[in-house]
Amino acid sequence: MQITGARARQPAAGQDRISGWLSGQIGILAGLAMLAGVAFVFASLATWSVNDPSLSNANGNIPQNAGGFAGSAIADLIMQFVGLAGVVVLIPPAVWAWLKILQKPFGRWRNRLIMWLPSVLLASAALGCLPRPQSWPLPTGLGGVAGDLILRIPGIVSGGFPSGLFAVFTGLVLGLLALATLLFSAGLSGRRGLDEADLLYDMETGEVLDDNDGDAEPGILLGAMTHWYFLARAWMRRHPSRPRNGGTAAEVDLMDEGDRHPRRSVAAAAFSWVRQTHARLVTPPDDGLEDFGKSRSFHEREPEFDSGMHRTEDEGDYLTAPEMAPEYGENSYDPDGSAFDDKDPEEDASFAPALHRPVQAGIPSPAAPVQRAQPRVQPNQVKLQPGARIVREAQPSLIGEEDGFVLPELMLLSEPKKLAADKMISTDALEQNARLLEGVLEDFGVKGEIIKVHPGPVVTLYELEPAPGIKSSRVIGLADDIARSMSAIACRVAVVPGRNAIGIELPNSSRETVYLRELLASRDYDTNKGRLPLVLGKTIGGEPVIADLAKMPHLLVAGTTGSGKSVAINTMILSVLYRLSPDQVRMIMIDPKMLELSIYDGIPHLLTPVVTDPKKAVVALKWTVREMEERYKKMSKVGVRNIDGFNTRIEQAKKKGESISRTVQTGYDRETGEAIYETEDLELEAMPYIVVVIDEMADLMMVAGKDIEGTVQRLAQMARAAGIHVIMATQRPSVDVITGTIKANFPTRISFQVTSKIDSRTILGEQGAEQLLGMGDMLYMAGGGRIQRVHGPFVSDDEVEKVVNHLKTQGVPQYLESVTSEDDEGGYDGSGEGPAGTDALAGSNDLYDQAVAVVLRDRKVSTSYVQRRLGIGYNRAASLIERMEQEGLIGAANHAGKREILVPGENETI
């Protein structure tokens, strides 16, 4: 029977070996698969990019991740939740896979699997204590969302997000905890390391050794965490921070003590017990130095944590404490009687010097300054690229236009001067100002962080990221207080559009001058596709601002005397004169003050001499309205919608040698009743842009407020398509000058320095213009209400005079008398009375005879034709045509506007 049983056990043993071999091979395959998965995730994390498509970023980009879309999605989830701690996620699975491949058992796998998640969370919190580099693309810290959430727990102690030395201490504690839990989870903790499996598994017998001693490791880890928490609380007690609510450090310490509150927490009670025990242990003997223990130079020693893992069986389960004199032991607190057993003094000899070395008195060392993350200073690296105009000016023969008109050269303007190196603000100074600004804001109860600093030629922009719950209106209202605290002339505070930031603009100690020449010589001005480019200046970052008046389509400028308003008007005019010839743009300048625009009198771009009489200014604006209506009639005949389409159509017809005509119905045949159609030939002349510049609107409103307001409203609403644009300036931005009607039709506005917040709200709709620095510092509001701070360029009177003298040499202005002629307001009625009667035309018989001769010679008659041939105004030409009709030289206009010449020519018979 025994032999039979032995034979029966042999096949079973063979089956066990086969089963063990198969399970081992399956374990190897599983380990290889796990290792491949770890490698895939690691490659995905290594090639992760925030621009790749993922579950949180849906875009049409092609994934650049090594793992494709799947790798991009996995890496993005890991980076979003735990940040750089994603590497910690992969270490335990990699070790587990390696143990599987080596066919080594994995002891206490449940405990290690449970500790895997805490190790990742602690690592993410430790990384969250590090300052974010400038290249970090995520809004969270280096530890992701999990790290920021965990750091809110120690933030309760410090009263905010950990910073400075507390952040360093918190990061070290969390890092040590993360390392301990990671080593335990991966099977690398303790004295065993990677050979732990060899100690737990006997390869010869195949039996698992006793592992009861490892069951206490989670409890030991919890004890270590509790011990380190108490140490942190004790350190915070000995180094109290400045109270945030105005109380003293002693008051804060009293409020934090748990034993003085009847409903104290368990943690507070435990901490109180540890503090009392520690006080008994370190109390010196009564040797006349009672007050010496209060000195901060006393060398305190924190109790160390002993896990008991390296203790032998003979040592037992007890704590070791520093050796004390017998008189201290009587007063010591021993809750269970096992904390201080009689032992060999040599075992604790290392602790004896802690209390028996002589105490040295000294001056307390000052506390280390709080280390703050340096703000992200972005130096001004914008450099204007030279345009092609500089090369063209080196070849004078290539500058001229087809009609021989030569545009002004850049050499007429002053060379830009660079700011001296010793006056330029340094990066260290910007960082110091940013830290000082944070302190000023904190003094006023505004918590936040300066995340970016943008230095500019005149002011520096500090971007403040406020803490949750801080209203932007509260920070904006502190503008004057911030300027006072920072010893600045002025301070402007505004919300940065599209970002969770508030911009604080402070003036530089040394102001840099912006010159018009460097902007006109830049590539931005040459490549600008605007029809009427206006050089406004530079932004805070030094970028050029070039707007198109044709798209504005009208501009309202306001500012007090000396704020740079008149200089800005000059730069706008010169930027147009440097680009366009008189055939492309004509101007009407109205200057009631007779000082600012009179220097331009005589340039070929003017339609009329500079208007200085307010009454004639009203007449000029009314003429502009009539010209607008006449242009609309011409565009409707051609079938286009704006002046660009009209000029393009005319240019194409001239190149092809064609004439533009249209067929219109003039009436019906009396006999047949059929409609009569005639062909009307249209004039092939391009229309130039007309820019109306009004330097002072307040004077015109005082003379004829209703007429001016109605005329300006009509132009603002309809003149854009006709190519007529208005630049209106005033130094008194009150509601009686800038009325609601004018504001509604001028969406583009520029405000220089004003005297009050009310004036700023009048022109811009919000405050801020009263905080400007003057001398060209402006707020530019484009269409849509977006406000941008711009530093206008400087141009002197000598430079303007040089440009004007050059333009005068290029041609004589062709003025239109009808622009400011008051006689043109009426029409010819044949009564012989009134401003438009025959008596009014008696002195112009020569002009009438010339008009008749032109009509009879060319056999063409129309108001615009006579106006063009004689070089007179439209209203004067209309009066001559009406006089010809009354005297029977021409017939009445039909439905198409054509007139029949009733007088036969030289080759015709009656």
C-alpha cells in the first residue's frame, strides 16, 4: 500500500512542476506586458505637448506624441492631475514588472498597492511647493491639480498658499513622506531593498518565510507622519509669523493653544501633551539661571522617531530618550511606565552630549528673509525693422510718381536718440519694484502675485493675478494710493482683457522719447495696407501702432492743454502726407485758434486755405456734406458701393480705353406709348479721399452748435463710403461739446491727459485718462470699446516746417472757392435779387462767357463738366448751368440728367 501511494504521488508532483512552470511563464509574459505598458506611458509623458489634441484640448492639430492620440490623451490626464509626479506613477509598476520577469514573489502586495496612491499624491504636493518656471504651460503648479489641492491643507497653518521658508519646509516634509511611501510601495524600503524577495522566499524549499514583522510597517509609517506633523507645529510655534489681522504674535499663540479652549480638537490635545512632556525633559536644574532658558540661543533638541525596525528582540518595545540627571527623572511624565527603562548607559551614550555640553550664550541669529518666486520679467525686445523706404530714398529717381510728385524724405525729420545705458531700467530693479508692489497691495488687503512685468519706453506694466475673491473694482480704486506708496507720479489700473490679471501701469524713472522718423522708416509702416495710415505711436511693449483712418472711419481726440494733442494731430497729418499725393487725398483744415494748423497753408493737398473763421468753418462743413451727396450719386450711377470700388472701376476702364455709360429711361413716345431710353456717358475721373481736420471743436460749438452737430452727425453716419473722413479734436471734453450724438457716431477715440474722472468717462466711457503722464501719453479706444495705452511720437515745429516747404515745391494748391463761399448756399432763381440772382452774377460775366464758350465748343454740358473745366466750385458751376437754361442756351434736364444744347454749332444750321 505504501508503494502504491508513492507511485500515485509521483504524477501529482510532476503536474505541480508543470503547473509551476506554466504559471512562471505566464508571470514572465505578464511582467513583460506590464513593462511594455510602463514604457509606452513613459514615452508618452516624455513627448507630451500641451498643443496636442487630448480629452481636455480638442483641436485639429496632428498629434506629435510618440504614443499617438492615445498617448497624448493619457499623458495629458496624468500631467493635468499630478503634474511631474507622473514619473512616480510609473516607478512601482516598473519594479513589480521586473519582479514578475525574475519570477520573484511580491510580499505584502495589498499594503504596497494601497500605499501606491499616497506616494503619488505626496510627490505631487511636494512638487507643487516648487516655483513654476516661465516655460510651464499649465495653469496649475508642478504638481498638477492634486498638488494644489493638497497644499491647501498646510496653507491653513500659514494663512495662505505656502511660500518662502514655509514652502521649503513643507516641500521637504512632503518629499520625505513621498520617498518613504514610494520605496515601500515599490518594494525597495527597509534594509532589504531589491533582495527583499530573496529573504522572504526560500528557493530550495519553496516555502515562504514568516513575514509577521512586516505587518507593522503601515503603523510605523503612520507614526512617523504624526511625529513629523508635531515637529512642524513646534517649529511654527517657535517661529511665529507676522499676524495678518493686526494682532501680536503672543496673541496669536494664545488663540492657537488648544488646551485653553473647552472644545479643542484631538490634534491640539495631542500637541499640548507633547509640548508639556518636552518641556519637562529639557527643563534645566535650578542653579540660578532661571531666566536663561528663555533665551533663543538655547540649543533645543527635537525628539527623534524610532520605527523599531532595526531593534533586536533583547531591546524590547520601548523608546530611547536622552540621558538625564536623576533629579529630572522624578518630574518626568511616563504614561505607561515603559518609556524610560533602566538600560546600559553605553547604549544611549550618543544622546548624552545633547544636555551635558556647556551652554553658550549668544546673540540670536536674525530670521532668514522669505524667499519669493521672482516675477516673470519680460524685457522689451521689440526692435523696429527698417523698411524699404530707406533704400528707395537712396535712389532719388525712383521716388517720384507718374505725375512727377515727389513724396517727402525721411531726412527732413530728426534722427531718433537712444536712451543712455545708465538711465535704462534693469531687470533687478524691475523685480525689486514687483516685490515692493506686492507688499504695498498686501498692506491694503489685496492678496495676489505679480506674474509678469512688461517694461516699456515710458511706463512698465505689472500684471497682478489676484487671489480668489478679490474684486477688480477694489484694486482699480487704489490707483492713487498705489502711486503714493510707490512714490510715482501717477498709476493706472485696469483689467487685462481675456486674462485673469489686473494691469498696474507705473511710470519709469527715465522716460524714452518716441520719434516719428523711426516709425515712418519701419517695415510696419511700409507694409501697412491701410488707405489712410495714421502713425499713433508705440504700445507699452514698444510695438508700433498704425491705424487706418479709412476703417475707423472718423476719429475723436480730446485732451487738456499741454497733453500732446496738437503734436499728435501733426503726426497724423504727416503720416498721411508721407504716403499719399494730392491726387489721392485732399484736406480741409479748420483751425479756429489760428495757431496749430496755419503752418500747412499752401501745400498742394488742401482744397481751401486753412479755415480760421468759425462762420466759414460751418460753410466748409456744409460743402463737405454736399460733396458727399454728389459722390453718392456718382457711385450709384456706376453701380459700386464705396470709393475704392469706384476708383477701381475707373482705373480699369482707362486701361482698356473704354467709356462707362448707362442706359436710362427718359420718357414715353406720345404716338406709340413705348418707353424712350437714352445712353448717358459717365465721367472717367477718380475721386480722391477727403480728410477734414478740426483742431478745436469747442469754438465751433459756441458759434453754431446746432448746425455743427447736425453736419458732423451727417458726415459721421454717411461719409465713410464716399471717402470723406473727419478728425475732430477738442481740449474741453465736456458733455456740451462732445454730445451723445457725436459720441455715438465716433466709435474710435483717443484721450490724452484730462483733469478729472468725469472728463475721462465722457470721452472713453471709463476712468483712467486722468492718470496719464502727458506729453503724448494717450489711451486709444478702437472700434468695439477695447482700450490700449499708446505713447505718441514727437515731432517739432521745425520738422513740420521742413516737410511743408518740400510739399510747396511740388506744386501749387488748386483751391475750390465754393468750399468757403457763402454765396454758394443758394441757387440761381432768375429773380435778379438775393444772393443767387442776376445781380450777384453781374460781376462774373467773364466767367459766364467762358462757360458758354466751353459748352458750345465741346458740345457737352453738365455741372461737373463745367466745374472741372473752369476749376470752380460745384455750386458756382450749377449757377452757371441754370443761367444758361434760363437764357435758352440749353434745355431742361431729363430723367437721366442730360441737357440738350439748343444753340447750333459752327458746322450746324438752324
